[in-house]
Amino acid sequence: MELIFDVWQWVENAAVPFSPVDPASWGQLGDWVGGVGGTFITFASLVALVFTLRLNRAAMTRQSVYALFATMSKTHDDLTASFQIYNSNGADVFRVLLSDFNVCLNATVKNYPELNVRQTIDVAYSLFFYGATISGRDYLKETYDSSKVKAILDDISLRRNRLTSLYPKAKGHRLSGNQARLSNYYRNLYGIYSFIDESKLPAREKRSILKTVRTRMSNHEQALLALNICSHLGAKWEHEKLLARYEPIKNIPKAFLSLPGGSSIEDFFPEVNFEFEQRRKSRVILLGFDLYGVFFSIKVRHAANKQVARTTAANGG
């Protein structure tokens, strides 16, 4: 506004004395243009410099984020490749691990039937993860009936001994706890998601980056991650809203996991838009009726009320 006012003042003051044939008038005009124009150019240059510095800083930040993400992703791949159980290697190990979890789950359902579904998964996954170690026993004793937990461990031990006799090379690998194998894996995976989530990248770019992590995970990896999140060990995924924002388990097929009480994976995670749900989530029904001789048609969209389903599953209904 001040610049416009100055221009108007100059026009008013200089309109009468200014003469195209008078060199003095041109000199006054040049002095004014040089003063105002020079100030404007200096200010514009300063704004451009600040803008350039901000762009460079943003580019350096993005570059550092991508560099660290690449390092953490390589660590994830290296950890997965290092897994070995008997004749299974790499990502194929998760198929064996999921089978071992099902042994723990069946033993829990058999010996502790009064638990609701979420508690059953918590006990089964804790025994699957810790095995018969002191840390696992201590947590379960504080939260659950110790005699029931002992009965579950005895049942698992019988199955482990049977596997040991059938496959001597599998001794120490099957149903003996997976803390040493999975703790770094899940710690690094959670670190990848939380690091990208806390970065200053745009939300859409964050989702795109973390989608590449999910696409490298097999169905068995995502299923075991879902079970980890259902237990107390992976509660942070839900508390920090990482599960809702980035859906790292959305590729799990329908009925891929056999859960007690007829529960399904979508009952526990209403915030996740699973791939198998996308075709039935927005079912369109055409209703037609006649009103005063005029036919009307209405399209009604029906969506499954998953929150009710989740409440039922969480309470063992």
C-alpha cells in the first residue's frame, strides 16, 4: 500500500512540472524509478533467496529421510533373509512360525476356555514369543491364572517333544520361543513406520513409502504381525495410530487365520480396509417406488458395521 501511495504522490506532484523535452524532468523520473525499483528488486531478491534456502533445506531433509529409510529397509530384508528353521529359510520361515502359533493357540483354547478371544490370542502369542522363559512366565502369572498357564505349557511341551523325535534337526527351533528371532525384526519394522510417520514428508508421500514395505511382506508375515498387534507386545501399533494410517496388514486374505469363537481378522481391526473387503464394503441396492403416479428410484449404500463386530470379538461374545 505504501508503494502505491508513493507512486500516486509522484504522479500528482510530477504531472504538472514534468515535460518530455525537459532533461531535468527525465532526470527526476529516473531518480524516482531507480530508488523505488531498486528497493523492490532488492526485496524480491531477498524473498527469492529465502525461498531457495527453504527449498534446499526441504530437499536435504527429504534426502536424509530416504537415506535412513533405505538403511532400515535393508536391515529388514537382511533380518528376514537370516531366518532359518530346519529346511525353511527367509520369508518361508513365517509359514512355520504361524503353524507353531496355532499349536499354542489350540493349547490355550483347550486349557483356558474361559478367556475371551483377545485374551486367548494374548496368552497364545506370549507363549509363542517367549516360550517357557522366565520373562514370559512372569508376565502371564501377573495377568492370568498360573495353573492354567502351566497346563498350556505342558501341552505345548508334549507337542514339542513329538516334533523333536520326528525331526531331530528341528530341536531348539520349534515351539521353544521366538524372542531371539523376532524381537529385532519387529523392533526394526516398528521403527520404520514410526520414523516415516514422524518425518516432515507429506502424508500422501508417507503412505506411498510405507506401502513399499507392506508389498514386500508375505501373507504369513502380515498375519503374524496382526497377531503381534493383538497381543500386549504390539499394542503400540494401535495406540500410535500407525495401524489405522498405514494399514500394514491389509493384504491378509479372508479366513487366512483360524481364530477361536468363529472370529475373523476384520473383527479386531475395523480401522483397516482389507483387500477382500473392498468389493463388498459399498454394496449398492436400487429401491423403486411409485408416489402419486411418479416412479422414483433410490440408491442406498450399505456398509458393514465393523465396530459392533469388534466389540463382540473383544468381549468373547
